[in-house]
Amino acid sequence: MTDTEIEITAELVRDLLRDQHPDLADHSLRLGARGWDNQLWRLGDDLAVRLPWATRSADALLRKEYAWLPSLAPRLPLQVPVPQRLGEPSERFPRPWIVTTWVPGAPADRAPATNSAEAADTLATFLTALHRPSPDAAPAGSYGRGGPPADRAEHFAERLTSATELGLIPDPDAVRAIWEDAVAAPEWAGPALWLHGDLHPANILTADGTFCGVIDFGNLCAGDPACDLAAAWVLLPDGAADRFHDAYRPAPDAPTLRRARGWAVQQALGGILIGEAGLHGRPGGKPTWGPPAHAALRRLTAQAR
């Protein structure tokens, strides 16, 4: 159920298509996934319908994707869900929704990358292509994304306290030290770059042991690339971060890597809490988020020793 108390069913999705995009209404339709903000319904072989279902903020995020992603997608070397149609709020469903291209692959929280070298190179190539200077009108990041880690200090402290009190992490002091080092690092002095803003394992797809697609650009924003470079520890197999940093261009400097590690530990804590404690509004949690988050935290704290 959404917070508007409207159940999303295949019948509802087909009725919305008949009302606003009738040329698509007769395509086959089946549920693809229930994500954090949106439900995804596969439409035919090549399209998908995304409808907000669990958070009010999803409305603005869908409109942001519709506005910006079509112009960014052509330069990206991995498949991304390119918006094709916009559905406006109506009596049937009082929230916006979009039709996008379908991106095949398995989410990395369920099928992690196993080919270290190829995955590192693929991720570096993708982020090198995405991280270009953004226009002045580019959206700002939510929850501090793209800004200095210090802007998220209170949130980090809350996550660390919760994870520690629940006994979910073995070495809270090591985690805190990585974060404090990130906060102490010099801030980004370059131009604001385009960022995905939410590169956790459920938002990147794999096939044959490497990455094949990137989804959910609802947190697309501009700012410090360290936010996205955290993915080296969050997404890649053990020992692959150095290869990623060697392949990414321009090579990240030491302060950027320090900030990226801070973003990575914060992201890992969030994945552990959501995956194992069911926090942040998801009763029962998302069990597949826990293992990759623990693996990321282990990589980060081992490297810091």
C-alpha cells in the first residue's frame, strides 16, 4: 500500500496506461520489484512502469529522473533506465509515475560481482563518464549527498550508536576513526560533478560476474565525487578498490579517498541497520542488504589498520 492507501495492482497499472498512454496498455505486464521508494512493473520486453509506493519523497525523485536522465544516459557506458513517458497524478492514482526502458540484470545485493578486475574497470569507466561538470541548474543532493561529510555528522553518530547498541558491528572505534578522518579531510575544491548519489548494491545490476547496469537515479545530484567513489568498497569484491582507483579518471587524490571512505562507512552502517534491524521504516528489514554492508565495513576497517 502507498501512503495514499491505494493498492498497486496489475489492473491499476494497466488502467493508468489506458488513461494516459493507451498505445502501451496492451503490452504484457508483471511485477518486477518492490524497491525502497517505488514499485517496478515490467511492461512488455523493453519497458518498465515505476510508481511511488512507500515514501512521499518519491514523487519529486521520479520527476527529477524524467527531467535529467535522458540527456545524461547517452554518454554512460552501462545500461540505465531511460524515462520514456510521464504519468501525471489522477483520480485513479494521485501521484506521478514514469515509463522507462527496462534494464536486465540481477541486483548486486542478491548476485554480487565476482570478477574483480572486470568489475573494477567497469565501475571506474561508468563513474568517469558520469562525473562531468554539471550545469548550474543541476539538483542539489538530499541528505548531504555531494557535500562534505561533516554535514552528515549527526546522522552518522545516530547510525553508529544504533548499530553498536544492537551489537551489529565488531569494532565501533575503527568505524568512528574512519569517519573522523573523512570529516578532517580537506573539502572538495573542484567543480560540482554529476553524481548518481545512491550506489548501494540494490541499485547496480550484475551479469556474468560483473556490472551490467545501474538503476534508480532518484538521488541524482551534483557535488563532490567522493559520495559515489565510496562504491569501491561497497560494491567491489575484496582487493579490487585499488584497481578501481587506478582506472578512474582523473585519479582521486588522497583527501577525496578519505572522504569517500567516510561515505562508505556511513553507507555500510545504513545497510546493516536496514538489513538486520528493520530500521528506517521497513518492518522486517531488507535481509539481502546486510551481507554486502558487513563485507564493506570489514574491507574498510581492515585497510585502516
